[in-house]
Amino acid sequence: MIKIKDMKCGNDNVEFTAMINHVTTGKTNGANKSNYLSIVFQDDTGTIDAKLWNASDEHIQSLKNGAVVRGKGDIIKYSDDRQMKIISIDDVSYQQSQQVEFLTKAPLDSETMMNELMRYVKQISNSKLYVLTKHLFEKQMEALKIYPAASKNHHDCVSGLAFHTLSMLKVAESMLTIYPQLNADLMYAGILLHDIGKTVELSGPVVPTYTMEGKMLGHISIAQAMVYQAAQELNIEGEEVVLLQHMILAHHGKNEFGSPVLPQIREAEMIYLIDNIDARMNMFDKALDQVNAGEYSKRIFALENRTIYKPKMYE
């Protein structure tokens, strides 16, 4: 068996075991139309697009998101990227214990990250922000241990949400030494809670999809509502509550990016910028992890549809 990361164009009869991340059904053109499946396979090293031509009704019924399959395929070059032409699929399973083996994971284990995140919670000296942040962080801790930060694009891995949040806090900590006029309590509380709504917006780490609440409300609205409800339950009121809600609502930076309000305090602006930095660096890393030094990646839609070059100096 070969891992997805090690599949190279020109490899034939590759034996693989992978999980279906996404699958759609289509029909070929011409007089003799036949069904085919467009599949995204994933394992713990990455993803690859695949095509199953002349798909049978049995294939269409059994090959769904989350299925773990074993089979053979040829790796070809298509639109400047690898693609698998599936030769055969021999086994299909939906056992949850198997699915976990094919999920990419954050580079740090969840317990280490939880301890580090709690260290930042404890650094919040403002009593109202501390109580609110600690309450919501502990309430969502079990989900934070495993949830991805997105269904695709950036930090879309097990514990990706915790890793993204921790990375942002580390950047913020360094920024505070350069810009001492920033309020550390607002920075840490805002970052710790900015994406907390994703524990409701997304279904979980295995083939994450958007929940009904996620589709109808979005994680930004969900998170600010969490803060409001927690403040009501804990009898906390005042400017701090409004500022915390504002930083959550403004953390995408622009209306067209999903923020209903634009940043109106320094800390909100900085959180937006740090969030963007960390997300985009992760997208660069994902793209470059799939190519050799001296080569270009496929076009990355979330990075303005650019191709990304991997310098030979990285070797």
C-alpha cells in the first residue's frame, strides 16, 4: 500500500487504502452516456482527486463520504496536478475506528494544546473577560480537542481548531512586545473565542460538513451569541462584553468576507490580521507539502487561484 503523499504521476497499478472525503456523480458526454464518480480520497498524509469511470449502480450506492476503500489506480497528470484513474475498488467499510486512521492531525497532541491554551486563559487579568473566556473555553473543551478549524482550505484536520487558535495566540504574544499599546486581555480573550462557534457550525473531524445551525447562522454569529448567553448566565455586563462580541463579529475584517461589522478597536484589527496570516500560511504549507522542491503546486482557489512555488532552498 502507498500513502497519498507518495503517489507520483506515472505510477501504475498503485494499491491504496483511503477514505472518501467527497464524492459526486456525473455523466459522460456523447451518445452512450455512462455514470462516473469524482472522488477526493484522503489519508493521514493528504488528498488526491480520483475518477471512477463506468461506475455501476452498486458503486454509486456504496461509495459515499466517509467510506474507507481499498483498491488500485493509475496516477496521471491532469491540469497541472495529480489525478487517480481508479482501476478497481475491492473493499468498502464504514467502521468509525477505521476512519480515524485516515484523518490528518494537528502537529501537536490535543492535551498539550489544551494546557497551552489554558495558560493563555490564566494570563487574562481583567476579571470579566477572564470569567467569560474560562467559562466558554471549558464548556467547549472536549470539542476543541478534536474539531477542525474548517471543512477545507486551512487547518482542516483533527484538532485543527485548537492548533490554529494556539498559533494565533503565539503570534499575538510577540505582537504585544512590538505594539505595547495593544491590550493583552482583549487580544487573548478575543483569539481564544473568535472561532468557538465552529464547534457548532461544523459536524466534527470526520468528513466535516456544515450543520443546519452552521448554514443558517455561521460561526461568527454563533460565537457572539455564546458570549451574550454566557454573560447573561454569569451576570456579567459592561463594556468588556460588548468589546468581546465586537472582536468576534469583526474578525473576518471585511463585510464581503463574512464580518457584519468592521474592526473598530486596535485589538479587533490585529486579531483579523493574525487570523488571516495563520490561515494563509497553513494553506501555503498544505500546498507545498504536495510538491517537490523546484515545482509549482496546483492552483489554490483560496489563495486567489495562484500556483505556489516550492524553492529548492527548502530542501
